[in-house]
Amino acid sequence: MMSGYINKIKANVSIYATHKTSSVLDGSYLSVYMGRSLNFEDLREYVPGDNIKDIDWKASSRSGNLLIKRYVAEKKHNIMLVMDTGTKMEGDTLKGASKRETALMTAGTLSYLAYKNGDNVGALYDCDGMMKYHPFKSGLVNVENILAAYNADTMKTKKGNVERTLEYIINHFKRKMIIIVISDLKGIATISETTLKRLRIMHDVMCVEISDADVTGGKTFDLDTGLYMPLFITKNKKLEKMEREEKEALRRENERKLVHGGVMSVGIDDMEDTAGKIIELLEKHRYANNR
């Protein structure tokens, strides 16, 4: 089943790249991890904030523009996917897509890019208080195993805890990682500023928010009861306004907390948006680290 899912991810990446440029996703992924090393990559124009030690004076003189040398880090990166679980991931996004399927597409696309770059991918998530860890490995088989396990575990898990998962990383992992949190609005809200600060001491951290369908405004299925919610609740204009205001306040607080902690984030409403949103996230992260 998951090999078919990998094919879906490949197709999604290929379609997006075809519509933009031939290697837009690969280029965005690689550009995030440029750093000083012996492996020279290419030249680009200087932007304010660049290290003047990286200016190639000879090439700049020839071109008439100030050019910067870019380098690719020599060693492989360790990409840790921190994924939310539980009944809430069986719900829908704002655009009606499955939250679990959207999380799978997000994790799969990031893992596929890491695989193409030769990087290692691992995953960690909480299943009703038990941590499920997939060690760092490279290759598509590893990606398939992570996606298959997450898919199965999420369907049978009642509750996950993102904050507890990140605390587990702080207490049990000593190697430097690139951590990508995949959760929803309330899941990200549970992450404390203290935890973000401790993570950022050693690791790069990014967040993807999978959106939630509104409770009000339409026909809503209650995952807890297994029944559709009464129309006098879902069609209540006062409750609709309260829900909208609550979500907006929570979103503003999440954004403030993440920006203050140096963590870039994006929101995803639909699986079709995944590739573009991942590019947006990687570019945000690259820009923030080059300032």
C-alpha cells in the first residue's frame, strides 16, 4: 500500500516541479542546508547580511556584480519527523481533506527530498503515552516503513502529545538534527516556549500546521461520539463567530511563540498544497538563518 503512496508523492513533486521549474523542490531543499565546508557549490549575488569572507572578488570583478560563494555541507543531515497522532488526526482539514492523509503527504514529500539528497530520515511520535521511534536511515524503503507505521499507529491511537515527544528528544538525543513538527493548531499550541528554546540550542526546528475543519457552518461528524453533530449547534451563528475568533487567537499566539523562538512555520489545508507549502517553509527557514 505504501509503495503506491510513494508513487503518489513522486507524482505530486513531479507535477509541481513541471509547473514551476525542473528542480524547484530539490533546489529549495538544498538551499536550506548551505554552509561553509570544502565543497564549493556555485555563486550568487550578494545580499545584505552575507558574510563578506564569502565574496568571490575575482568573479565579482569579471561580472560587475558582487558575488558570494556558496558551499554544501559535507556530511549527511539527520531529518527528524515529529508527527502528531490520535483521534483528532482522523478528522478533516479546512478544505475537507483527511488530516492523516495530509500529514502522510507532508512527511512523505519531505522524506523523499531527503532521500534524493542522501540524508537520513527518522520519525518519533506519541501513541497513547508510548513513544514510537524510527531510527535514522536513508533510502526509500525507510520512508515507506515510516509512512506505513504512522498510518497504522494513528488509526488505532486515541491521543498523541507533541510537547511530550519534543521533551523526549531533549532528554534522549544528543546528535544535531533538523526537526520538522507536523501537527495541528491545538497540537502546536501545546508546545511550550521553554521547550522550543531548549530545542533550538542544538537543532534546527520547523513546523507544519495541518488545518482543522470548522465545527460550525455545515454537516459535522463528531469523532468522539461517532455521530453527526446536531444542526442547532453547527448552524448556530454565535457559536460560529466564537469558533472563528478562538481559532484566530490561537493562531496568532502560535505565530508569536514560533517566531520568537526562531521557528518557521506554514499551514496546509489540502494535500495538493503540500509541495508548494514545503517550498515556502524551506525558503522561510533559509532566509531566517541567512539574516
